Amino acid sequence: MWDFPLLPEAASSTAAEVDALFWLLIGVAAFFGGIITAGLVYFNIRYRKNSKASRAGAVSEHLPLELLWSIVPLVISAGIFGWGAKLYFDMHVPPEHAREVYVVAKQWMWKIQHPQGNREINELHVPVGVPIKLVMTSQDVIHSFFVPAFRVKQDVLPGRYTTTWFEATKPGEYHLFCAEYCGTSHASMKGRVVVMKQEEFERWLAGSRLAEPMTASGDQLFRQFGCVTCHSQTSQERGPSLHGLFGSTVRLADGSTVTADERYIRESILNPGGALVAGYKPLMPTYAQQMSQEQLFQIIEYIKSLGGPQIAGERKNP
Amino acid sequence: MKTVNEDALQKNYITAAYGIRSWLLTRDHKRIALLYLISITLFFFVGGFFAVLMRLELMTPQGDLVSAETYNRLFTMHGIAMIFFFLVPSIPAVLGNFLLPMMLGARDLAFPRLNLLSWYLYMVGGAYTLYAMVTGGIDTGWTFYTPYSTGYSTTNVVPVVVGIFILGFSSILTGLNFIVTTHKMRAPGLTWFRLPLFVWSQYATSVIILLATPVLAITLALLGVERIFQVGIFDPALGGDPILFQHMFWFYSHPAVYIMVLPSMGVVSELVTCFARRRIFGYKFMAAAVMAIAVLGFLVWGHHMFVSGQSVYAGMAFSALSFFVAIPSAVKVFNWTATLHKGRIEFRTPVLYAFGFIGLFTIGGLTGLFLATLAVNVHLTDTYFVVAHFHYIMVGGAVMGYLGGIHYWWPKMTGRMYHEGWAKFSALILFVGFNLTFFPQFILGYLGMPRRYYIYPEEFQVLNVLSTAGASILGLGYIIPMIYLLWSLRKPRTAGPNPWNATGLEWLTPSPPPTHNFDKTPIVTEGPYAYEEKSANGE
């Protein structure tokens, strides 16, 4: 019964730094809490009603002191803010070579798709030492993807994509929680992240593959929904070719430019008039009612497989 | 300057008239304060009852006491009852109503009828919400996040929202009343920098109430419109934006935290000075700090949304601003502590609550820094760390200050003294019970236990059992004062006009005060907290 943890496991590349910052904060809190406690206790004993301590020279205003206890906390706060902000920024920008995994959340389960075609529910298998980028969406209410051991949390919203990333550093099994209240079975919307050694992971990937790779499913959907009739490589009369699109900079009809990332492609399929490419007529119908979130991810993965921009370095991270 | 006339035959505000009509149609700010005291105490025990059931459920990792549906209603209704119907009105509507006119040397608030209307709005909103709770309840969380609240929850969302919408006008009218009263009804010689800090804190709170509450009203109205008429505002399936709801909700609900805690800070300033027999340290900094908190409090709402999907740069701006708001809070804590220096500290019940406030508010404030730190917030948000943090501020801070104030002004309000021994004992067990309840939750949060879970992995059980054990002590700490305070009403009115030998215009009147408060309008010739001068005169 008394064998219970006081600190969470640290199993990702950022966990140690988050913990370091956490301990710095504990130090700062102990320092200021200590000063206040010591002051309260000391004054209460020394200046209790019947004590004989001298009360001469009591002051009620002291500008230097006021400035001291305003400016010192301000400076310390600025330091903590800077470190926290830098790390937060890093946590938002996945490394270039990150392996992508697609997540669809719904009441009350996590549906995972690997580009290789593997699908999982409430489980996420990942290799150790490889950055994993999650592209996530919800098909109903707001959920939140939370793995305490990785110090990672990101809300998962309906109607848009959010992303996060982590790199697991220790093989093992870790809790996956939904951290944003999502209705009746919120507390049951949990699962596990299984971190495996690289070879084991490859074996798992090969052994548990029930579907074809996402690019193949996407290719099939691309023809099934008739996308190919307008977006072919040969005729670009009605719609632009999608070859080399992903990651490139697209000029829109209203003169603005946008990077063709997952969000842009999703938006273009569901709300084509909203992001019309320069030089094209608004002919494309919406596919909002026809496609499931999983199918959208498969088409995105297919479009990614058509290649990115030729110029190296132009691809930006979302 | 002394207007006290110890005339035992003089009628006070309680004995001035009898009968239910004389209470329900009263325009006396002191009677309205008592009406509020009774009403909010009722809601406090309703909210407390929900908390007891939650803590009992959480003793075991399995869901053995209540179902998921029930638990979700419990935490939602606990939050709604405690925040909207107890904490937000607590000190302003009870102590502020009773004391603000008296501290200013006025006969009543600027708009006595409006004041009575505020109470009726509170009661209508409260009754409606209670009705909605009894007939099915609501399970959205007190935060009403969309699209769950507008498109998915099958519970009484609209009735509850309507209840809170009505309640909001009660808040707004009280805030308006306090602002006008503070501007226009100060006694001769009572300049702004001679105001007690309690008045400053009520003033700052009223400004927040007046500016923020309309935004809550708009947000809840839009929520109702989307839920009833399927107009797409927040739900992406209808073309809306769920993040917009969060921005609008927190634009009220973050300042609301300061609506709850600033009045307590005002109370603590009164208590510390009185029982240390000292002028407040750094008066102008203390007054400026509450106003700074009121202003900065409007600029930090986005720190509730660091993982919501708002932009990284917005997150950085809100984080920086959140650190700024910590500075005036720190200034206040340091100044209270410095006020004790060279004082003559007498350990009576009210000041024990004040010390409890300072200790618990300090922990609550410092853990706020953890949450303001972006990368750490990512891990901690929506876990028990947040639950512990805001209970330290809102229960450890706001409720401690409220109870300290009730104990300090009880003899003024009722003319009776309570049993000092029992009062000290309950202050002590409240402090112990509170820490045992909520400190383990900081550790649970860092371990990663999400909030709003009625079942949880087994490794979290020991800390949850500790928390539940603490809650049972805490509950006792709230019930004992109920008993001895009510018991004190059986005794004769012997408290006298000024049992604590305190400064402040409210202590110039008999206890309980007559309906018109002052026989003669007092004239103020000095700043607040002139305790050293009082001591020098041998008082």
C-alpha cells in the first residue's frame, strides 16, 4: 500500500528539462514561502502582545523595501518566463524527420492510424529514440491527448488539426489520458503508449498490419471520390496538380500566400471556396459530408506521397 | 468625534421592525446583508454536500459509490454552487453590504432599492438553478466548454445557464451600487487615501464585476442560442469556433478569481492591523496593488488555454502578463508580514484566520507561477495540480478571509461574542484539514492524474485517501463555526460598540447599529489604522 510514486516517470526527450524547470520553481517557491513563514513566525513570537521587545522606531513606509520586494520577484519571474517560453516553443516544433502518426479522438476512444496502414484503438505503439509527430483531430467534442510520462498534452479539437510531438527515451508502457472533460465516460477514455525498441517496433508494424498503407488507401479514395478528374498531373484546366504540393507555398485568389500543410489541405477539401488557388474558378464542391476524419488523413498522406517542393529548405513546419 | 451612545433602549437595525414583511421589503443595507448571509450559507452547504460525495467516491480507484453520470453532475454543480452562488457574492454581498456604508460614514448605500433588487435577482437565479439541479442536473463542468455543452450534453444546460444569467445582474447591480457609494457618500474628511483597505478592495472588485460580468452574460446567451436554435457560433459542425467560447468564458472567469480573492485581501488588511495594533505597512502600495491586480487581471485570461490550440505567440504574451500579475500579489503578502514588525500582536480568532489566509494564499500564489510557466503548464494543466492551486486561492484564500471577517464583525452585526475557545479550535482544524485535503492534490497533479475523473489508476489511491481524510476534518471545521455562531445568538447583546478596540468608523456605532448607522455624520481627521496613536492615548 505504501509503495506509491511521488514523481512521475520521465520517458521523453523533453521530460528532463520540464522537470528541471519544475524543480527550479519548487526552489523559488520554497525561498519565498520560507521568507514569509519565517517572518510570520518570528514577528508573532517577538512582538506578541506581552513581550518586552522594543517597539521604538517602528515605520509604516519604506520605499526601498517596497521596490526591493517588487523588483526581485519581477527579475526572477522574467527568468522563469524565458526558460518556460523557450521550451514551450521547442515542444511545438517537431524535428524535420519526425515519424507521423494520425490520431482521431471521439467519445470515448482514441483511434490511431500509422502511415504504414496499422490501426490501433486506445493504444499507440512507437519506437524508442524516434521523434513522433501526432496530427490530431476530433470527430465530436474537445479532447486532450495527455501522456504524463512524456510531459506532453495537447487539446484535440473538432473542425481543425492540432499537432504535438515527442521522442520516447525508455521502452515501456505509459498512461495515455484524455485530459479535457468530454462527457460521460471521460474517465474511461484512456489507453497506453507502448514504447518499443526499434527492431521490435518494426516487427510489430509488420505483424499487426491489417490494412494497406495510408498512401494506397488515399490513392484509392482519390479516384473513388473523383478527385483525379480535375487534379491530374496532365490536365490542369479545372484544378491544380497536386504533385509537389505538400509543403510548398501556394498563392491564393485573394493574393495571400499559404503553406500547404495538413491544415491547408483539410480546409481545401472541406471548404474549397475558402482557400481558392489563384487562377482557378471555384468549381470544387465540399466533401465535408462524404469523408470520415480517417479518410481525410489518408488522402492527405497520399498527397504527401506525391512529393514536396523541389527547392530544399522551403518546406516550413506547421 | 465620538458619537457612541450606549443607550440600551435605543432600537437597533434588527429590533427596529418585526415581521417577515419588514425583512423582505427592507432597504436597510445591514438587513440585506443578513439576507445574503443566510442565502449564501445555504449554497455553501449545497456545494459542500456535492464535494463530500466526490471525495467519498475518490477513496477507491473504482467507481463504486456513484456512476460516471452522477459524478460528472457532482463536480459540475459543486463548481457552479460554490463559484457563482457562494464565492462571487460572499464578501461583497454580506460584509461589503453591511460595512461599506458604515466605513464611509454613510447611512446606506447610494441605491438602497437597487440593493434589495440585487438580492431578489440572486434569489430568483439561485432558485431557478437549484430547480434545474434537482430536476436532472447538469454535467458540462462549471466551464461549459463547447461544443459539448451546446451539441452533446443531454442535461439541463439551458436552465442552469439562465439561472446564472439572472444572477449576473445581481452582481452587476451590487458592483454599480458600491462604486457610486464610494465616490459620492464618503464622510467629510474621508479622502481616497484615508479609506480603509477593505473599501479599496471592494471598490476594485466592483470595477471588475461591472466590466467582466456583462461578457459572461453575452457568452452564456450565445451558448443558449446555439444550443436551442442550432445557430453556429461555437460548434465547428455548425460553422462555429470552440476556441472563441474559451476566450469569452475566461475573459470573465479569470477576473472572477480576483472578484473572489480581492475582498478577502481587504478583510485581511483590517484584521492584521487591528490585532497587531499597527498602521498597515505601505498603505499606498497596498491600495495601488489591488487596483493593479484588478487591471492586470483582465489581461491574462489566455493562460487557461496554453494547450487549447491558440497560437504559440499568444501563449507567450499571456504567460508574460501572468507573471506580472504575481508582483502586486507578492507586494501585498510582504506588506502584511511587515505590518507585524514592532506590533503588539494579540492572538484572537479573526487574526488566526488572517494568518491562515496569508499562508495558504502564498502557497496558492506561488503554485500559480508554476502554471504561468508555459512548458510546465503543458504538463500540469487539467490535472489535480490545477485543482489544488485554485482551491488554495479560492478556499484557502477567499473562504479563510470571509470567515475571518465574519468572526471579526460578528459582534458588530449581532451584538454578541462567540465562544473564543471553540472559535480558535475550529480555525486551527480548518487550517490542518485544508492542507491535508489539498496538498496531496499537488503531487497527484504532477504525477499526472487528470481532473474530473471518477475512476483512476491504482497508484493514485494513497494520495486520494489522504485527501478524503483531510476533507472530513475540513468539513468539521466548517460545521463547528455554524454551531457556535448560532449558539451565540442565545446570549445577551453585551459585545459593546468596539470589542476589539479597533479603528474605523463602523466601530463608532453601537452593536448592533441603529438603522440609520450614525446619529451624527462622523468627521474624519486622520488616515486609517491609527493604532499607535490609540495606544499612545492609553486606549
